[in-house]
Amino acid sequence: MANKWVVRPEGVIMVSLVLLTFSCTRRVQGLPFPAPDFKNCNNSEGCCPPPYNGALIQDFYVFDPTLPMRIRQPAHLLDDAYIAKYQRAYQLLRELPDSDGRSWKNQGKLHCAYCNAAFYFPIDKSRLEIHYGWLFFAWHRFFLYFHERILAKLLDDDTFALPFWNWDNQSTDPPLANVLPYAFANKKYQNKSSSLYDVNRNVCTKRPNIIDLQSTLECVNQTATLKASLREANNRIMYNQMVTGAPIRRLFFGESYELGGVAGLGAGTMEAIPHGTVHFWTGNPKATVEFADMGIFRYSAYDPTFFAHHGNVDRLWEVWKALPGGNRKDITDSDYLNTEFLFYDENGNLVKVKISQALNHISTLRYKYANVPNLWIHSGSDAAYKSCFPASTTEINKMILNTHALNTSNLNTFANSTITFSVQRPAKKQLHGEEVLVIGGVNVTGSEFKFLIQAFLYFPTANVNTSITCPQFFGVLSNPALTFGDTVPDSKKEWRLALTSKLQSLSMDQFSHVVVTLVEATGSFPQYLQLKLTAKIVYFEY
Ligand code: C2O
């Protein structure tokens, strides 16, 4: 099924097959996923892990008090000795035979199977997909935990911790954090014989290029001016996806997903962007299999950068919970907490875990992150920039009067790459919950997918030249964010944008309508983007 971060035509065919299957079988919605049986794996791309040998599957015993606390370090600050150890760990992993569940290939396959809806449940034929919804953070936390323990075992060093790629850190002080880390990019490690080398990396990743958290795969020559604006944009993306865009758990973790449910109803802010765009930036669009390795589910875990990338995603989960606001908490729904997965542990045995065992990683999994500054909290904030469209209350009321609601019976096109519409806010305010703008009807047809849609509030003149440093910027959609799982029909694909916190941040909470401007920021409205836009404002519980 879905094998890429992008929607492909073959995905569309599969969607109809899946829907057909769903409608003919019993649905058992509303139960947590039990651990998949590895025998029930079906995938044409070779994702299924080796058939299980039948040995007893152990329950994960939560924590081993003899295990030393491991400190995960930022990859840009590793010393030579640590890089040598890191490289030796992957060397040993690559040397394991494929009959071993821990082997390099089987680790890649395990990710592929879980991330490609390969495991199914005979009870209703529903498939387990750990992307585009609330399973994303916890599953990857476990995957990294076991991967790290396997490497530690091979090194015979229980203190071994996976480094993390601190791409959200836009500091200009060397060594830079927002470039491909030295351990992967230095000549020595760019050498085919290095275990940290991967043949399929995008030319964008060449140092001294810095990361682009809105990557649409274009690599342009990064002049000093361009780098400065990329840094600002990266900070703004981080701030939006972590702070104003994700004030509540449903927006941060994504939509719920239980046994019998439709896979991938919606990724959380961070999963979509920057998690997805970092994959995109790193994979090679010109590889024999396009976007391999990092840009494709099937292959992404074959590039060791995968684990460094996900270390940062995992760290940011913890950072998000510590942000102020009072509503940034873990999910407490029992279907979430009781969802089970199977992993190969450091001894090559299959163990069963529950999401509840992942939440307090310091006490149960015995690892921590080294402290790094989260600069975007201030330098990416709305307050750090001047308004790009200052307007009085009277002017805004006039703007509301002069702006139409969406004509939902039309196919919308972006005239000059923009479209502006108004959406009425609920008349009666709910005291609890977050007001959320839900935009539907962004469909990608055909096999092209380069687009980037940025959203602005009360800024009808925003256009392709508008910078997202404008405080009015409040969301971004690109292909890695749109996929939402290929099993989701177009009619259910939605883009969710937090309003309460944004309107407060702009001090603009007093109007009857919001005025939204969408800008297709690559500048050329692509034919394959079919917009039959719908927009509504709803409340999400805290
Ligand atoms: Cu399962 Cu970043 O991927």
C-alpha cells in the first residue's frame, strides 16, 4: 500500500480496494490495537519481517533498574571517539545475519511493515498504520529504544545512547546543528565503507547547506541572505507547529485511531511538518526508487540518519509537554494507552509493549536528552516580528464584510497563487476547548506533488512574496503533511489549524469571522492540486 510520503496514483486504486473490504466485513471500532501477529503480514514491497519462530513472546518488563541512565547527545556535538563508537555500532549491526530479527535489514523491514499498513487483523481485516495519527510518537519512541539497546548489546556497552539530530536549532555558532551532522557528512563518513554512509541522500543535504523545514525537494544555491531567511522560516515553523498550532494534544498527536478504524485520519502538527519535511529533505528525489531512502517508508530506516532524526522528534515530544499553557499533556484515553506493539529486543526475542510503558521514558526506559536550547520559543514567536498588515477594528470589520465565504460547489483555483475567504465563528463560545479551523478538499491528483500552502489570518494581501515571519502566518501544508494515510478517502482529508491561541497571540479574538488567505508558496499553482475547499470552525476538547 502506501509506500511513500507522497500520494501516488497507485495509492488511489488501493483506497477503493480497502474501502470495499471495510464495507463487507465486521467493524470492531473502539478497541485498542492488540500486538500484531507477524504471520498476518501482507505487503508486496517486501516489508514483512521474517516469520516468527514461535518462541514465547515476553511482556516488556518496564524497566531494568540495573540499566544505566543513557544520555542522548546532540549529533553536532559528538567528539571523535563517540563518532567512532557510533560507527562501530552500525558496522556490527550491518554484519548480523538476516536470520536474526535484530539485523540491519530486519530493523528496516520492521519500520516498513508498521509504517506501511502491512500487518492486518483477521477479526475485521483492519490494518495497522502507525503514521498520520496518535500512534506516531509512541511507536517511534519504542523503535528507537529497542534499536538503541540492540546497538548497545552489540557494543557490549550499556551506556551507549543514540545521538539526535538537532535540526530545529538555528544557531549560527559553530558547530552548526541544522546541517547534516558531521558523523554522516564528513568525508570519512561519506565514504562507502562507513557504516553511517547512505548512498541515497538528497544533494540538498550537502554541507554547508542548512535544513529547510518546508522542503519541497528543491535545492537552491544557499547564499548568506537565503540562509538567514531560511533560519527565520525554520524558527517560525517550529514555533507554529509546537506552540500556537499545537496548544492541545489532539492537534499535537493527531487524530485517534483504534482497531477497525480508518488508518491515518490525521497527523499531528509535528508529524506532518517538520518530521515529514526533514524526511523529504534528506531522501534523494533522483534515486532509482524516487526519494529513497529517507523519503520513503519502505526504505527510510535503512539510512542511519533516520534514528538521529527521530531522536529529535522524540525529544520535542518532551519539550512540547513542558511548554506553558496547561493543556499540553499526554493522551489518557485507555484505547491509546493499551495499544500494543511487538519489537525485537537486544537479545533477538520478540517482546510485547503497551503505549503506557513509553510515556515516562526516564523512569521506564532509562534514557534522557542532553539539554539544548530551544531557540525558536523566542526567536520564532509572533512577538518577535512586526505586524505585516496592521489594521484597526473598523478596518477588520470592513474586511470581513468585503470577503466572501468559500463557494463549496466550485473547484477553487488560486488566482495569482492565493485565495481569500471568510469563515464564520461559532456564535456561542465554548468555555472549554480550542477553536479549530478545519479545511477540507485539498486533493492531489496525478503523480506530481510539489506544493506548499501557507495560511495567513486577516491578511488578504498576503502573496508568494510574503514571509512567514509575519505574525499573521498560522499554518502550512505540503505533501508530506497531506498524505494523511493513503487509506483515507479524499473527502475525509482535513487540515486542522488552531485558532484560539493564535487569535489571542494576535489580540484579534473579538471578530465574528476569520478571514483566511491561503498562498501557494512555490508560486505556480499546480494542475494536480484540485481544490474543492470546505472550511468550518469547530471546538476540540482539551
Ligand atoms: Cu515511521 Cu519518520 O517515520
